[in-house]
Amino acid sequence: MRIRVRRALLSVWDKDGLVDLARALHDLGVEIVSSGNTSATLEAEGIPVTRVESVTGSPEMLDGRVKTLHPSIHGGLLADLGKDTHRHDLDLHGIRPFELVVSNLYPFLDRPGIETIDIGGPAMTRAAAKNHEWVTIVTSPDQYASLVEELHGNDGTIGPETRREYALEAFARTAAYDAAIVSWLQDGELLPRHLVLPLERTDETLRYGENPHQPAARYRRPGSRSWWDTAVRHGGLALSYLNYYDTDAAWRLVHDLGDEPACAVIKHANPCGAAVAPTLAEAYERALACDEQSAFGGIVALNRPIDASTVELMVAGPQADVVIAPGYESGVIDALRAKRKNTRIIEGTPPATDPVEIRQITGGFLVQEAHHFASRREDWRVVTEAAPTPEQWRDLELAWRICGHVKSNAIVLVKDGQAVGIGAGQQKRVDSAEIAARKAAGRAVGGACASDAFYPFEDGVEAAAAAGISVVVQPGGAMRDEKVIARADELGLAMVLTGERHFLH
């Protein structure tokens, strides 16, 4: 059933588009009831307004905390006009119904505090949304144009589909608002008692989930924005669930490699190459060389705008599913499109780290502080007779950084600023070490080996030595640390303990 709008209640904080909306409603013969600054704004523009206090018979009070909280208002919002008892109550108390409510809330998200916790606004919004069979609730200036268009095109009436759609948005908005207040009241608590996560689906169309038979979408917290929301896709297919997941991993890794030109190549959320170098082209070439075969169909992330020298190497290299960089010099995008028409070409701003990470399990969620590197080089200890040279320190720090982004068990071999061997996700640490050594194929001689957790036995450092490694960096903390360190001394290796594990699952 379509409902003709004869009487509207307007009470908004955000005045954007308000005057034009009110003028359109007035032109349609709608009576406008309004409160506080909203009514003052409309009166200043010459738009006839009935003030709320003339409806309630009560003045605004408590510095505006009480304006619309009155039966004469809420009776007009909540009356089910299909029930004779409700109509009788309206007649008995002299209350007229509203067919339209326009309300947006105090700006708590931008200015959290006691006085920006809205009470009347959410109460009106929820009342109108509950009664959407008879009342239309509008909660955003973004809805004004479509509202007016429907009114003009339908003789001043609103249809049931629109009322239901707007009611849904209204409840989602008040839910997000309450969630923000819950978070604020627990400010400073890393793992608070109550974690309320309202999420809204974005407008992106994902090709599919982890597999083609699984639909997928991206969600975000209402009112929040990440680098994904400003990212520009210059070409290629729509991204899939795994494209998003892997690209995010690549983007975070490449921004974790320091200030030099850097490149990271990700496949199935694991690095299969990473390097830093004096030029971006060299960083790409060296990252790709770690495991060029695995890089096919992967994600290539670079921390500098891609230049002509770099793109020349890229179009000659293996196809990437995604290329992401902070920018592209003239001609680069055209060169990529000409050679790799399906490759997604993304331009992004640096990523930020969320305070916590959330993972779903059956019937609930696990929450932890987000991954980060807490220990610093000055906290690390050299525990062997041999100590790293300045060049080895550079390599071991890079190996440690990359290792923190590799699925456990993880071993990373680095030589001269380039990952030359990466072993990931094995049940036995020595298996990861052997995989990394095999991929290095002799290129790790004199370089550094990083292990994301302690070596439980001596076989791990033996595998590193067999690959030609000169220095090992690991957390330490095993029951057999002394024997592992002694074996490193026997093999002539330097060993550094960070005191910090970096499991990643």
C-alpha cells in the first residue's frame, strides 16, 4: 500500500540538503514539524514550519536534551493506523500521525562525548522504522533525491518497498551508532568485554569467494574508510575474495620492508619473493628471481610509482593477477594493459594497521592484538662466538621482517637485500628450512636465515649451514637453546635471538 505524505517531522544535525528537501515537501503541500536548530534553519529560508513545542505544549528543556520525547510526537510515529484502538487513542488525545520522519543523529563518531550521545534522534528513528508500514524514515541526505523523485512521480505517495528499505537503513544506522558508544565507553581496552561490530557491504562486485561456487562480498564498519576505499583499479577483471586477501597481504608486506625501493610478490597469502634495492626495477627483478615459477598468477606490490624501466621487466615477466603500487608513470598502465589485459592494476595509499585482528571459528570469534614487530634491534642478543657483519645485520633484519609475513612454520633466506629462498607452512620446521634451501639453489651463501619461532633441535641450523648461510636470526626460548647455539658455534654461524615469536596462521 502506498502512503500519502501529509505531515513530516524534520529534526537533523547534518543540514546538508535540508532546505531543498523541505522546500520540495512544502511545494507538495506537506506540513513540516521541526525542532531546535532545524526549525530555525528552515524559518530563515522562509519555509513554513510548525515548531515541536507547539505540538507538545512543552518547551525544549535541559539544554535541548528533551525536545521530541513526548506522546504527541511518538504517538504520531508509532500509531498503527490499521488498528481501530490506535486510531481511537489518537482521537482521544488529539494526536495527529506523521507519514514521514527525516532524522540524522548527533555527530558522535566525529566528536565522541556525553553531549554528542543522541537520545531523541535514535528514539524517533527507531519508532518510525518500527512503524514503517505507515511511516517513512529518512536518515541520510543521500536519500533525499530519491525520496523527492518518488513523491513527485507518485502523487505525493511513498511505496512499501521504499519504506522497508529506509527502515532497514535506519536500524543499521542506530545499531552502528550504539556500537560506537559501546566502544567509546571501553576506550583504551585492547580486548574489551563487549565487541560490537556493525558491518555494511560495500558496492564492489567480487567475482567469487575462495572458489567460484562461493559468493563473496567486502564489508566495512559504517563510517570508516581504509586504503581499499580510496584504491583505484585502472584495469583488469573484478577482484575475487582471494585477490583482496592476497593483495592486502602484499601491500602490508611491501610497506614493512623499510624506506628503500621495495617489491613483494605474494602467492596464496605467502611471500614467494621480496627485495629492496637502489631502484624499483632492480627490486622487482630481484623479488621475482626468488621463485619466478611460483610468482605466476600472484600479486606484485611495489612501494614506489612504477616507472618505464620497471614495467619493461614486468611485461616480460610472468603474468600477475594483481599489480599494486602508489602510482604509475605515463605509459605504464597502457603497457601493462597491452600485455596483460586481465591483470588488475591498482593504485593505493599506504595501509594502516587495525588495533585487533578478528577470526571466525564455529559459533564465535577469536580476537587478538594485530600482528606487529614489538622487539627492536637493540633488544636482540648475539649469542654465538661469531657476530654479524654490518652487511649481515642488514640481511638478517630484512629476513626477519619478511619472515613475520610468512605462514608458519616459516624459514626465510636473504642475501644482499633479496629473499632467495622461502619455506612456508610446513609441519616440521626443518622441512621449511630444506624447502627454502632448495629454492635458494646456492644463492644464500654468506646470507642470513630467519626462523619465525625457535629451533627445537639442531637440525634447523644444520640445514641453514648446508645452504651456505652465515647468520641465523630466531626468537630463542627452546629447552634446547644451549645445544642449538653450541651447534651454531661448531658450524661457524653467527646467531641472533630476538625474544619474539612470529607465528602466522
